[in-house]
Amino acid sequence: MENKKEVLLDLKNVKTYFPVKKGIMKKTVGHVKAVDDISIEIYKGETLGLVGESGCGKTTLGKSILQLIPATGGEMNYNFDGNYKNLRTLPKKEMDLARKRMQIVFQDPHSSLNPSFTIFQSLSDPLKKFGVEKKEDRRKIIGDLLESVNMRAEYMDRYPHEFSGGQRQRIGIARALSVNPEIIVCDEAVSALDVSIQAQVLNLLKKLKEERDLTYIFITHDLSVVEYISDRIAVMYLGRIVELADADELYKNKLHPYTKALLSAIFVAEPDRKTKRIILEGDVPSPMNPPSGCSFHPRCQYCMEVCKKERPELKKYVIEGSDHYVACHLVEQEMKKDA
């Protein structure tokens, strides 16, 4: 990435809470804190990998950015040609136009396509919504889109059940591209595919990114996949970002105990890169009732008293000339010793 980066999306203290209701009167007795106070800048033209265990809030964050799930707090300032506007406060008409700039590729390529629609019908709707009235024009655009994802134009007249999982995912990518977006949220876009098909789809995504100057938020639990495709990686735990760095820097100098445990689980064929597997004890705490202090402290082998009482802030450290953000009291102490 270049030194001077253009911020496409600036998230400030974003929260997405889901109310928990009980009783006949459906009284709110608590909240599930799926996304809990996240601040991050997403740069134009980058691929930001978002990783963590199931239930950490990464998919909820992606859908909150797209306003598919309304956030309950914070700001999401999007760069509309140099003019930043908060997506959470946009009027409905402006938000509809903003959706042209932001699209999503869903995890399940089968359920994301209507089985009773042909591919042409599925891809036609967004084109009609944004002004392509003539059917011939839509057929030409959809044919070109299918060819851009390495499929034949005549496939547009077939139904989803006539395609394999990998082909359906390519169709999902084509649909996301149909309105020429700037940013695409890839929500576990390759996790349902065989390994060989995963590689094809990942290479396709990288190719399209360069050709169309796209920005990706790549959500996954597969750490080997995220290393391959990402420029930066954010590690999430229980609704918060605990570590953020360039992909190469994160894998070279992992600092947070949770990140170390995650990366130790990657299978590596090269003997000199093998690391000892770190087994985390216990389950992820409930996002409805998160632990006090650092949310990771009940599972951390390095837990100190301060970890149980004070929640660590995501702080920036410069390591070998690269910005590295970590939320950990232990790392903070070690950095002070080395300073």
C-alpha cells in the first residue's frame, strides 16, 4: 500500500446490539453486544481481512456497514467523492443511491439466489433499479458480467440448480459487480467451496479488484485464505478488534495471545514454519454478558490482575517501520520495557 492512503470508509465507535426480551410483555432484559465499539479506517483499493472465531461479530459488522442490520451507535463515514457522510443518518433516498457503491457476496451461493428465477432475472433487478430499462441492454451487461467471472453469456437463461457451488458463487460475484460498486463485503465467500474451487474464486476476486479498482472487506475464519488475499488483517474477539496490522506484519510479529492461538492452528507444510499449537481452554464468553476488563482474560494463559479489571484500548505501535495495533495489557507492558 502507498504511504498516502485515501480513506473510503471511516468507522468510529460502531456498536450493534440486539435486545434480549423475556416474558409476556417482552421486556428487554439485556443486550447481545455483537459489535462493541469498533473504530477502523478502510482504505480505497485495499483488501481488509476480518477474522475470528464463529460468533465474534465479524458478519454483523459487515452487514451493519451495508445497513442490512442497523447499528445502534457510532458513525460510519463514507467518502462520497471527497464528501464524507454518515451512512447511519442518510435519508432513505440517499441511502438507496449509496447502495450502488456497496455490495455483498454472501456465504451460501445456493440460498443467495432465488431458485425460481433464471440468472438473467436475478441479475436484472439491480440493473432496473438503477436505470437500465431496456431488456436488450440488461442482457448485454449481464452477458459481459458473466464472461468477466469466467462463465458463458448464454448461462443467463439457466436456473441456479443447473450450476455447481463454485459457479453459483461466481454468479453471486457477478451480481455484486452489476452496479459497478466501490466496495464489496465478501462474507465467508469461499468457505462453502472445495479447496481447488476456493483457489479459483480467490484468484478471480484478486483479478477483478485490480481491473475494477475495488475495495474488499473479506470476512472469513480461514486464516490461510485471509493471508493470501488481504493487505491488512483485523482480528476480532467478542465484538471488538484486538489486533490490526498489515498481513505480512501480522503473520511475522503476532502480538496478541488470541492471535497467536489462532495462527498456531494453521497447517503449514514447510517444516521451518511450523509452530507449537496453542489450545485455548473454555468457550467464547456470552456477548450478552461479557467478562469485565479484557474480554479474553478468562481464556488467556498470561492473564494479570489488570486484565480482569481494565479493558485494554487498541493502541498503535510501530514495529520495523510498520503500524501495528493491539489491545493487550501484556503487550503494552512489554513495549514499555523495550522502549
